[in-house]
Amino acid sequence: MVSETRTKIPAVDFSAEGLAPGREAWEKLKPEVLNAVQEYGCFEIIYPAITKNERGEFFGRLKQLFELPVETKRKNSYGKPFHGYSGQHPGFPLFESMGIDGADVFQDVQTFSNLMWPEGNSGFSETINSFTKKLVDFEKIVRMMILESLGVGNYHDSLTDSLKTLLRVIHNKQPPTMSVSAPGIAPHTDMNFLTILLQDEVNGIEILTKEGQWIPVFPSPNSFTIFCGDSFMAWSNGRVCSPLHQVTLTENKERFSAGFFMIPKAGWMIEAPDELVDEEHPLIYKPFDHFDFIRSYYKDTKIPAQDVLKQIAGI
């Protein structure tokens, strides 16, 4: 049940000029970020380097994409779990989603765009690629701050080499009636490393707190929400948490959102560094490959969403 109180996840303001490792503003924000990812596994972030106009253009392109016929959208297939088109599910009739693998690479976005619009749509490719490149820079800043807070900032570059991008865009159709709230996306944890979530003006995200309460997330129109995923939780040896979250539709409007996922590359074994394992923090997850982890989940979808990491990779 969603809490009636206006409990909020932490909000962190990244608008300080010259925000960089070692500077005063950076050091001031680090404990706020660490507390957020340890207590909630997520936080709201104000990041003005991505402007309101850029967000507006981005969401305009998403609306254009989801207006395409279903048979066209179903061409979005990469042969990888959670990468291609998903929708038309009887349990979640208002939900549909598509994935753009490697959206920070212009050629990859153009390949996707040409599949959706054989006649070409250069504006879509340019907008999505430009926006995603800014999210890449944004994610590196957030990840470095978390790693430094954990005392393992020296792993930042090697992690960058071990991760790839996936832009997953989501459309929740307008509910036929709002006499009751409608399910938008089922409860789940993100299985990747880090997620940057952005949504239009229609809210819907809810997270489950450690106290077992569902609380709604009310981000400001120009902010983002950062989520730590299962892979990061395992790599950090449980120092950060991967929160259970869902989407519940409470407004009689369609909703557009996007998740920018940093995903471990196939073949990279996710394993906690020695610096994060000691007598006080014994190793709690065995090494695993991200895609093997997802396949294991697909084989046993009866595992409760909040227990996936523990049951598949727990020691």
C-alpha cells in the first residue's frame, strides 16, 4: 500500500558551477549521495546541464515513435533480454516499451531509426543521440561520486570500459477511467549497474522503502531520478541497495518516460573488489555474468522481485 504521507526520496542539487572531483562543492555532495544510495538506493538529482528545451524535444521524439503502428514497433528486436519491444501484455495493457542499444553511438541510433522509418528520420536520430551523449557524461559524474564515497574511485575507468548503454523508452497509454489507479509497470528492481530515469510531467514512479512502505516519487519537472541496480549492489558487496520500484497510473493522461541504463558487457564477471570485502563486510554475492543472471531469472520468474539477486547470486 502506498504511504499517505509525503515522504520523499533525497534530492541532490548538481547545479554548482565547476562541479569536479576534489572541489569543495563535490566534496560537500558526496555524503548526501552516499546516504541516499545506501538508505533508498535512489535519489532525485537536479542537473541543469540538460535544459528544459532539450528534454521537451526528446519527449517529442518519443511521442512520435510510439505513434507508429504496433507491427512497426515490433521490429525492434535485438535478441537480448529486455532490449527489444515489449507491450500488448494482458496484465499491463497500458504499457509498451522499446530499447535502443548503444544510443550514444550515432550509427546505432540511425540503424534503429531506419528500421522504424525506412524513408528516414534524421531528426529523431540526431535528437536521441545528442541527448544520450549528455546522459553518458551525467552518469560518469554520478558514478564517480558514489565510487569515491565508497573509497574505490580508482575503479571508475575500468568500470566505464566494462559497461555499455541501453536507452529504454516507455509509453503508458491513457487509462480508460480513473475511478481507481491503474498498474503501469510491475514491481521490479533494475538488474543493471546504474539507471538515470526521466519522465514527462505525469508522475507514476513508486519505491518500496526498507520499512516496507510504497512511497510515490515526485520529481520536479527538470530533474532526474538515479537508481542503483542489482549489478551495482553485487559489485559494491551490498554497500549500495537496489530498490524495488513500480509505476502506478493515477492521472487520466498518457505518460512518457525513459530509462538510461548502464549495463555490464557480456563476459565481464561482476565481482566485489577486495577493498569492499573485510571482516565487517564479508562477501555476500558470488561472481556472475550479467546476461547469465538475467537468463537465470527468465528460467524462474516465480522468484519474488525483491529477492532475485539474493536467490540467484547470493552466497
